[in-house]
Amino acid sequence: MRVKRGVAAHKRHKKYLKLAKGYTGGRKNLYRSARETVERALAYAYRDRKAKKREMRKLWIQRINAAAREHGLSYSRFINGLSLAGIEVNRKMLADLAVREKESFAELAKLAASKLTAAA
């Protein structure tokens, strides 16, 4: 018996055209253009989910550095002082403290500075 593949092909085409909703011109109507555009978009999305993690960490470090310098410490000396004090707070939380709770961050900076002078 002859196998007809129209149903599977139609389903596959519909899948790509559904993902291409919102695109302009032939990219939303024509299967080949839609497929190429969707595949490229998915590749960019995958790549940028990885890049987003790096970008966020860079942003947190910049915020911590700016806040630490207000208290007379560089970023690296601040982090070193925290590790000497045995404080293990991740950079996301430190950046959040630096922005939202300046008093708490000031206490951490003071503690880090005291541990640095004690170690020196």
C-alpha cells in the first residue's frame, strides 16, 4: 500500500507557521521563509539565554564595585574582605543590598574593611 505523507507535512508546516506568527511579509506566510526565520530565532534565543547569565553577573559586579567604592574599597578588596570574614553572600544578593538596602551594605563594607586591616 502506498504511504501518503500529506498529513505529517501539513502538521509540520503548521508548526513552523504558528511559531512565525507576528513576523512580517512572507516570513509569516511562506513555509520556507518562515522555517528559516524561526530556526534562526530559536538559535538566537538559545545563545542569548546563555549570554543573559553572563550579562547579569557583569551588571551585579558593576553595581557592587560602585557601592564598594563609595565606602573606600575596590570590588576585589571588598570581596576579599568578605571571604576573610567568612561571609558567603552571592553577587546577586550583594548587588540587591547595594541598591535597596544601603545601610546593610555599609555594614558589610565596614566588616570587610576591618578584616582586611586585621589580615594585613
